[in-house]
Amino acid sequence: MDPRTEEIADKQHIQELQTRYSCSIDSGQYDNLDAMFTPDSTYHFVTESTDNVESLKSTI
């Protein structure tokens, strides 16, 4: 794949991930986050942070 096509595909994948994340949060389907984050992912909120996806799901 040429670099420009790869860049377009990468951007599309990022947009799809953002959409899946937003829909999962909005609909309360927090278990979908398991497919979007590694188990040890860190998520930073304005006032706190979590150090894994299970903490993220319980914080939301």
C-alpha cells in the first residue's frame, strides 16, 4: 500500500474507533471497551485517572 493510501486508511480506522467508543459510552455498553483498550491502559479524566480498563468501566 502506498503511503498516502495507508494514511487515509489509518485515519479511517481512528474515526471508526472514536465512533465505537462514543456509541459504547452513550449506550452504557461498557464491556465493549475491552475490545478498544489494552487491559493495562491508562485513562486520564480532568480530576483523576485510572490504570486499567476495568477501573475505567467502573468509573464511568
